[in-house]
Amino acid sequence: MRILFISDVYFPRINGVSTSIKTFRHELRELGHTVHLIAPDYPGPGSNESDIMRVPSRQLPFDPEDRLMRFNWVMAHLEKLRNEHYDVIHIQTPFVAHYLGIKLSRLLDIPCIETYHTFFEEYLHHYIPFVPKAIMGSVARRFSRHQGNSLDGMVVPSRPMMEVLRGYGVTTHAEVIPTGLEPESFVPGNGDDFRRKYGISQGRPMLLFVGRVAHEKNIGFLLRVVDRVRKDIPEVLLLIAGAGPARKGLEHEADKLGLAENVMFIGYLDRHTELNSCYQSADIFVFSSRTETQGLVLLEAMAQGVPVVSTAEMGTRDVLREGAGVRIAKEELEDFSGKVIMMLEDAGVRTRLGEAGREYAHGWSAGKQAERMLDFYQSVIELH
């Protein structure tokens, strides 16, 4: 099969969408299929990417991490795309990529599907705060319904997100297919070396968050958890690995809470050289996002044998099973903090939960999800 991915984001921009694209591209190619990608260019030196069409793009004034692709530049390469004889177009993001995918689908007479990666109803108001949340929620619902019903098929990473979209009135043929874990996620990292590199003492109790440092990730709640935990465990450290628009505000909030010695921001980590060791260095992985369509970092932590304390909202409800690597907590300070404190004080519980999580994570292999994606492509092609 010949597949064309189209996305408004990709590496070097690091986020869950980029990771999902990379994972599926790799696994689909391993199964013998051709996967090309249209994505924005980014400042700085490029890499050798013969199967990626990098589109000239400009920075967005309200979100400097992301880029706006030039629609007409891609259309000028229509004949080149036509000569590739693609079987299906798979859109990954709802901005220029969506409208480009719909246009190419019609011109090339091939079906078009899209993965709904982001829960926009709980996302947009963080970035357009001058518009009331209720209005932005209504806009997001109409936007998602209109885009969803313009497609031949939709991929949704979790059942709760599917229920939300059906509630919006999205009637398109759809399938729940999460992003799986690649084998490299199970390669043991070296937590001791990671701690030495970042000056963290080996015995210090450490909590970890990995992900985009953005408002919708609810990291402010984790800061309040650390503030509560340190009353019982003064040396506790929360390590935040990632970058994003909320970092300065969170640093200010940590200072207001007097957490300068209990919180460390270290920015993005290289997935291939440092990320597994980062997970391994932690005693507990903590997570409290309300807007995840899946929550892949939870499974990545489990794959490294790290126990998790997390809320179970939206897509994470599909991922998390109490006792299978995780203690599920309410988004309530005493409940969440109490579970963290209990686990920090009992190494045996952490070990048993970590082992259970590693076994559970093996059931989320990327290869299985890629095979399911191929089956879905075939069903959409037949309907088309």
C-alpha cells in the first residue's frame, strides 16, 4: 500500500503527534508499505529525509513553537504527488494539513482519513484566554464536527474520545486505534547515570513528569502535590522534562510556593539517548492531564518499570488499569498526594507495581496497532 501522511507538525518539533507519526511510519514500512509525509520545514539545518516533503512555512505569532505551511506551495507539486499513485491520505492535524488533505483527496480521487489527536474543547481556551471558555468550547465542537464529517474515515486514540466525537455529531466511519510502543521503549535506561548528569543524589525521592509543558497538561496541580508531599518528605523532587508555553508561568508558580529546591525543569530530552534513562531515574511517574486523547508517556514510563500515580481522565481512562503499573488518583490534593507519599515510603510496593506495569505495557506493541491501521485503511478504501 502507498500511504501519504500530512501534518502541521513533525520533528524537530517534539510532541505526541510527532511521536505517533514516527511510530506508525516506522511500523508500516516494516510491514512492507510505502509511507511518505508532508510536513513543515523548521529553522536550522535539515536532515536527509528522502520520503518527507518539507513545506516552506512561517512562525505563528501566538504559538512560536509551531509553523504555518504554505498551501499553494504543495499544490504546485500536484503532478509529483499524482505520480506517486497513493492509495490513501492520512491527515494528522486539523489546520492547513486538514484542508490540504481534503483538497488532495478530491484531486487524486483517493480516500482521506484523519487521526483526532487533540481534545480541542479543553485545549483552545488556554491559548485564546480573552474569549470565554464556553464560547471556545462551542466553537471547538462545531469545528470538530464539520471537519470529522468531511472525511472518509477517522482514527481516534481512545474510546472516551470516540464517545465525545459521536456526541458532537461526527458520524464518519471511525475506529479506535492508539499509538503503540516501539521496541526501543523497553530497552532499559540507566537511571543512576542520568541522576549523576543532572546533579540529583542517588537516594533522593524523585517524581517525574514527561511531556509538553503546556497549560492543558495541568502541571500546576502537580506543583501543589509536591508542596503537600514535602511536608512529609522534605527532600522530594519533581523533575519536569519537556518544554512549552507554560514553563515561565510554572516557574513563577513554583517560586511562589517556595519550591525552588523541590522542582527542576530540564527541557526536552533526546528520545534515543536520554529518555529511557530519565524514566528509569524516577521513583514515581506522575500525571494529571485532563485532555489526553491517549497519554503515551504513561505507557513509556511503565515500559521502563516505573510505577505511576495518575488521574484517569479522557484518553487515559482507556490506558490505565488500577494495579497494572498505576495507582489511579482523584484530582484532589490529599488523595493524589497520599498515594504518592505511600509509594515513596514503601520500596516494595513501587517494585511490584513497576513490574506489573512493564508486563502490562508489552500488550501495547506498535506492530499490533500498525496492523490494525492497515485493516482500517483497507475498509475505508473499499467504502470509497
